[in-house]
Amino acid sequence: MKLKEEELRKITLDTIQELGTGATPEKVKEEVRRKIESSGGGDFIFKKGDVSSGRVILTSFGLNKPGIVAGVTKALGDSNCDIQDLTQKLMGDFFTMIMIIDISGSQKELKQIQEEMSKVADELKIKIYLQHEDVFRYMHRI
């Protein structure tokens, strides 16, 4: 019996809720792994150092200047990330951008991509936040 994506998503969301404010990507991954293994999780296999998978939300903002979109998208492309949706807005001198990105094709883990985005943010003098879609949904639910 294979574990379906929907079942994995439910286990992950339940785990995030249980961990509350202490939910970090590492803690969530370990707890989900423990739950699946203890329930005989079928053919779902975890390996140490698995590549993070799924979608992430990138939010960025700062003073507008040329090259922001190019810098962010180049770094994501270099990490083999798929930009699924992008919206940007200029508000006076301020730039804002939100992206939905599929990182399942990347050989890098979410933490490594976050570190890359931090470097890009420092170079461009903007703020960039990158978080897993499930964490984002949980934090912003009504």
C-alpha cells in the first residue's frame, strides 16, 4: 500500500498543528517520518538527507531597482526550481513580489535554497522569505 500525497499532506498538517510554535522544517520532517514508520507507512521511504519536495512560497520586498526579478529568478533557476506563479507590484519606490515555486525537481533541500535566497537578498538589499506551502497555509489560516 502506497501512501498518497493527500494522506502525507494531512499527516504533515496535523504534525505542524501539534508542534505549534516549535514547528521547524526539521522537527516536522522527523515527526512525520516517525508517524509514518510507526504506522507501517507502506512503500513510503525516507532517506537521511532527502531533498525537500513540494511547493514553497517566496515573498520579497524592498526599495525598487533594476535587476531584482532577474536576480531572484536566476538563483531559483540555478537550483532547478520551477516558478509556478509570480506576482509583483510597485508601490511608489517599493517593490513587492510573491512567488509559488515547486522545488521537487531541485537537488537542494529547502534550507539550502533559503540560504541561497538570503545571499540574493543581501546582494540586492531586499528582504526575501521562503517557506514551505503547508507551513504558510497553516500560519495564515482563518
